[in-house]
Amino acid sequence: MLTPHQQAALNIDKHISLTANAGSGKTFVLSKRYLEIALKKEVSLRNIAAITFTDKAASELYKKIANEIEAKMAETVEPKLKRKLEILRRQLVSANISTIHSFCIDILRQFPVEAGIDANFTPIDETASNELVELSIEDIINHKLNNHGDEELKNLIRLFGSKTAFSKQLFYLIKNRKNVLTCADNIYRKDVPGIAEFFNSSFNYQLQEIVKGFEEELINSIRRINDSVLAIKADNETGLKIASSLAELTPDLNVIEKLFRFKQIMGSICTDKGTVKIRGYFKDEFNRFAKEKRSVEKTNSLLKQFEFEYEFKKINNALAKFGKDVLNIFSETAALYNIKKTENGYLDFEDILLLTQNIILHSDVRNYLSSQYKYIMIDEYQDTNELQYNIFLPILDGLRKNNLFVVGDEKQSIYMFRDAELEVFRRTKDDIKNSSGSEQLLSLPDSFRMSPAICLFTNTLFGNLFQNPHPRFNEVAHSDLVCARSDEMPGSVELLAVKKEKTENDEAEIEFPEAELTAKKIIQIRNADAANWNDIAILCRKRKPFAELEKVFIRYKIPFTIIGGKGFYQRQSIYDIYNYFSFLLDNGNDTALVGILRSPFFTISDTEIYKLSLIEGNNYFDKLKTKAQSEFKFKNILALLQNNVLLSRNSDIPLLLRKILDETGYISVLASRKNGVQETANINKLIKLTIQFNAKGFKTLYDYVNWLKESIESFEDEAQAALADDSNSVNIMTVHQSKGLEYPYVFLYKCADTAQSNSVKAKQIRIDKNFGLLTKLPLDDNYFGDYQSAPIISVVDYINKRKNLAELKRLFYVAVTRAKDHLIISSEVTDKLPNEDSFIGLLRDGLEIDFNEEKL
């Protein structure tokens, strides 16, 4: 049964933008719309494209459409319709239900000549791409230094401190070349003075817009606070000083002078910690000025971004020249990287999108694609970007042809680090409004996921946090959730406020107090509600807390699964296998042998290893041979090791790995642990990776050990093995990984955590497609002095801080709306105010909570 809002989204004759609240059934609507088009329009399934954000989402949509077809067939008696449904079921296998990259790959395969690529190109993964980029950087830098003594490059190396540091920044530029190329086209075609003037004019315009955005509210807030102070004590020194400064804010001041006056006032009204002064100034006993205080404190925090030197011309020229110099080396490196890819017939992910965007500029390609794709549906549209917009809109001839359906939720846009641009969603809405009318800007307000308590909490909290949005900073408006659940579950929202405690016995500090409290709460839920372990999810902003949760959960015997946890190669099980093969390669490697003796391969205790160390011998393998003469257990271990040493000289590596795992019962030991499902899945993943490694050509034992060593040292971001959804264990994941998921019980863990500052730093490059390649620079080539910021950097830092805070609010929204029945917010609290860039800080702001009160 469709709601009226869902039914409206099935209008297949109009372009539609659909804003779907969390839990509103958008995938259900997508599948219904797909089938509606397939049944009612005389088009083949190949004329319909459904684009999703991930392969998993594409798979889920495919499954839903298949189920819709099966359900329709089961209820249909009319022969003609039944035949059509049978045809659709057969065609579905080749339907265009895919990610944007798969969609573009299909286009490039059709038009390789126009794209200037090999028709049999191979898309390469991140690892292969990274290797080619690193080789290209090394080749270019070494060639320049060895053959030419390139002064431009030498200066850049001095600027960044070392060749390695500069190479790292060049790697970052190549991996983000889409935005670098945009900068090159829009900014760096000018000469150095022209670019410097661009920085100067951009700074002045942006600063005016920023000040205009906050000055009226800030002045009014300061004036109301200050007037109340002077009303009580007319000769209050601070009050009189602030009143005088306010009087100096005259209309004739230029924007820099005005900003300077604001910073002076903030220095008078706020403490060093950024809060409105109480001692000797302002005591708001009845909290009548809470809104004004928050306005002042928030603006004060943001104004700290504006610290700049007054030698504008010199620093602007230096930044302009820096950008030109970097782009010269970037261009040569990117060209060599392209040559290396072309030689092997490779395309990376960035190539796939860029080349597709370029060939769509050809009218014959564009016309063909317009005739092929009559209906385009795009899911998670809040996470798209301008490049993708430039691919789809031309296919639809700017919405003058065919049909577009986009669905998403601005409140759930959390991928700015992947170049997601909310502006694209807003622009597309405007396009649809102009083409089909504002009545085609639809929404799904009903949430079938969340209990009444969680809906009420969400509406109250985010109704405040999303107030007065400014699109310039990616701020979004709130839309209330309508609870559409039909069961009797009222739901709950709880706060676990953690203060560090001492244990009764030794007064030692509890190592992980928040993890301890979380574990106890989980056990309480399990005992009181008879909940399954997999009804519970722990969501974290970052992966760092996973380790402490893992330690505490093992101690409390709570089974758990880390979803998408990284650090695959750094797991102890991978180290164990690395040690085993290292020993096979070099029998004198004592570290490796001791490691495998202590591991689940042989489970020899530390006491026994100590006794082994006392035996005469050149190395531990010699000592083991001696020990094996008198103890049966060690005799068996020695026999296995000697046999595998012999086999390692000629055996297939994957077969040897399987033999080692089978004969020792290693996997059985791992499986018996509380996180055994994850550990055994990781071993199976390593076996598959070993098979792939071995298939790349003749590989020796040395190659395999070296590959494992490099992977352990370099690939910290490799994800742990994915698990089947039916694993009965507590799910631990980041908020980003929880997108699209839901659980009866959701814990938001470590809500006091903050993110690192995202400001422009010395010896690092920031790419901003609107303002260029930015970094701090030494004036007059004084590489040992302080590095200075060009004024434009203060503006960019301000804009990014506002955008990051806006995205943090959306991330918090996504986290809260994963909970179906019960939400538990966990955080350490102190006597200090929580940071504004933490979930607990947002909770304080949104609900005006004082965490030091006995009752909240």
C-alpha cells in the first residue's frame, strides 16, 4: 500500500525531485517507479537507467525490482500482462541498474574511439593506480633533479621540507586531478600578477559576504547583553568599553576595518576560552539571554579563522607563483601517469568519469545516448557532484528530452570528503522546477523506521540545529519526520554520561570507562529485553575507538563484528601467517619462530618459550630440535615445520597456506573466540588475496613474504572481510558505514570526540576549485621562519569550518536516524563546555542541555 506522497512520486510523465526522509521507503518507491515505467511505457529495460551510490545499493534495488515483478506475476491473471512480466523477468539480468562508474564504463565501451582509448581497457583499482602514480612521481622528480637540477623543483622541495614530503603532496594532487584541472582552467591561465589580483578581489568580496551574513545578528546580540549590563551598573568598565566600540562600527568602515573592530569587541566580551565573561561583567541568573550568548560565542569561535598579515601584495604574489610552479610539475607527472596507464590499457576511477564527461560534448554521442536512455533515475542524489551532473543533464538535453527522477535527502549528505556537492542537488531542483513546475519537487515525510520517541527527539533536536540555513555553507533546512509506524513500540532515547572513575581496589583509573559502561548496558538490554546480539549497533565517528570496544567486549564475552573495519593487514592473524612464511624463508629468523610458537598455530606458553631459550643452540630452530628429542609435543611441532620448510621450496603458495592452516587447527582456535566470525572471514580473505597474488605470474616464497611485509607496513586502509548479514553479533561500525542501515538498538559511542582541524596548513596543499591551490608560505624564501597565510586562506578556512560544522550536523542526523526503537547516546562529560564540533556539543546546542545538572 502506497502513501499519497509515495503515489505522487510514481508520476512517470514528469521530471521529479524527491526528498526522502530517513526510513521513508525511498528504495521501495524507486522499485515501484521502475516497474511502472517498464509496464506502462513502450520501452525496453535497456532504455531505463537506475543509478545508485554503491554496488551493494544497486544489488538491493535489483532484488527489490525482481521481487516486485514476482509479486505482480503472482497476483496477475490477465495473460497479456503475465507474458509482459515474464519478458521483464528475463530482461532484468541485463538491466542498467548500476553505480555511476559502471554506467560510464558501458558508455566508454560503446565509444572508445571518441574517448581516445583502447576498446579493451581495464578499470584498475586504487592499489594499482597508487603504484603507477608513485612510479610517475619518482620518475619525474629523479629526472628533473639528475638531468637539469631544476630550480623550480628544488624550491618546492625546500618549501615542503623534503623530497618525500613534496612527493606526498604531488600524489594528493594527482589523485584529485579533477579539481586541480578545474583550478588550472579557471584561475591559473593568467600570469602571476593576474592570479594575485584574483586572490585579492576574491578575498574582499568573500569577506564582505561573510561579515554581511553575521553582523546584524551579532551587533544586536552584543547590544542586548551589554545594555542589560549597563542597566544594572551604568559605570561597568567592560560595558562602557564595548558600548564605545559598538559606536565606532560606522557604515563608512571598509570590511577589514569592520572585522578588526568586531575582533576587538570579542576580546572585551569573551574570555580566552571563548565564553561570554561572567566575572565583573555579565551574570544571566535567569538565563534570559541564552540565545544572545550562543550567538556571540559561536561567532567568536568562527572569527578566530581571520588572522592575516597586512603585506597582502607580497604574499598574494608568492601564492600565485607557487600555484604556477606546482602546476608545471603536476602537469608533467599527470602526463607520465597517463602514458603508463595507456601502455597497459588502464583507466582509473577518475578517468572513467572525466572521459565520459568529455565525450558527451560530442553531439553524435550525446544524441545516441539520449535515444538510448529515455528514463534516468538516480538514488542518493545528495551525494553527487558537478562532474556527474555534467554527464546526466546533457543526455537529457537539459531536461528538454526524456525523463529524470532524482531522490535523496540533503539532511543525509555526509560525503564532502568524496567531493559530494549539495549545490548540485539544489541546482537540479531548480532545473526541474523550471522545466516541470514546483509541484514536481516532492517529499516523503513519513518514516516507517523510527519509534515515536525517536521521531520526537529528532524533530526537536534538528529543528533547532538546522535553523536559518545558509546554502553558501551547505547548511540545510529541517523537515519534520512523521512517525508512520503502526506497532505499539513507544521507543526511548537515553544518555550515558561517563565520568572517569577509580576502581575500589587499587584506585587505578579504569582504562576504557565509556566502553565498560556500554558493555554493561548491552548486557542489561540482552537480559531485560531478550534482544538478539545483532539487534544492536555501535556507531562511531572514527575507527579509532574500535580497538577499545574490541578489548572490553572480549572481556565481557559479547560477540561482535566490526563492519568494514580497516587495518586488515594489521590483524594479529595476518601477522601470524607472515611470521610463519618468514620462518619458512629464513629458518634462522628467531622473531618469526617465537611468534608462531606463541600463536594459535602451536599455543606454546611464554614459560615454555623461556625454558626453550635456555637451551644451547645458534638459534631457536636449533634449540627446538634439541627440545624435540625429549618432549613429544615439540617433536610433532618440529616435524610439521621441517615438512613445510621442504614443501616451501617447490609448493604452490596458496596450497601451502591451506595445508598450514588445516594441520594446526589454527582456524578452529580463531573461530572459538567472541569475534571468531570476523577472524575466520579475514583468514578466508587472505587466502583469496594469496590466490590472486600467485596468479600474477611466477611468484616465489620471497615475493610472497615481501608482499605481506609491504602490505602490513603500508596498507592500513585495507578493509577487513565483509560478513554475511545473518551473523548474530553486535555490529560495530562508523556512522558513514551505517548509511542505509537500521537497528532496534543504536549506541552512538564517543560522542565527545572531535575532528582534526581542516584549516590550510604549512607544508600541505589544499585544493579549492573556487580559489586555487592554497598553502602557507615563507616570505622572502625564509624557509626557517614562520610560514604566512595569504588573506584568501582565512576566508577559505572560515567557509570550510562552516561547511564542516554543517556536515557534522548532518552526520549526527544520520547516526540518530539509524535507530528503530531505542537510541543510546554515550559520551564522556566534564565540567567544561563540550566542543561545538562534537556530537555532544551539538546535543547541548540543540536541546540547551547543561550536562552538569543532576537532572537533564
